[in-house]
Amino acid sequence: MKNIRLIVDNDRKAKQPYFIKKELQTILNLYAKMVSNGTWKDYSLYTGNKEISFNIYKRASEKPILRILKNLKPNYKNEKYLIKDKNGKVIQKSENLKLLIDRTSLGKIELIK
């Protein structure tokens, strides 16, 4: 074998392209609540260079009905977290994910049969 080197990069200064545990827990708590009342059916995660999104589907074959985004390179402080509808229109934006979800009252949506 030729020279093999193990490179460990524990000291990353760049922003990480993923949701941290607290953010993901907040989103998944909302998702579990909405799945249990029958409003949402499926989800997916998308990671890109500029944003990460948690996409929510009513049916797996359709476009996402909602996208909760974490903007990795926001132009303004209040654009760190965004909620977009299925057409890509920004519904709400904030610098705090928990406040964003509470303010848009997504968790208060109930299924009426």
C-alpha cells in the first residue's frame, strides 16, 4: 500500500448544511401532531448550498404543500428561517424557528370530517 493518511476535521468554522437537533425536534414535533390528526402524510429533506428544507406532503405523489427552510446565507437577520407554500411564496420568516412555527399557527390546524 502506498501512503495512506487519515484526515480528521473536527474544527469546522463553516456553517453546517443541516438542521441541528433542537431545530429538527421542533419541526418533527409539529409534524407528528399534524400526522396524528390526518393533515400531513409524508415529508422529505432537501439540502443545498444556500438552504435546507423540510418538505411536507399531503400525498407522496404531489408537490410539497409546505416547506420549512433554514437559509444558510440570509441577506437579513429575520430571513434565517422561512415557511413557503406550494407555489414558493414566503408565508412567514423569522430568526427563531420555534417562534416562526408558533406565529404561523400551523400546530393549531385541525382536521374537520
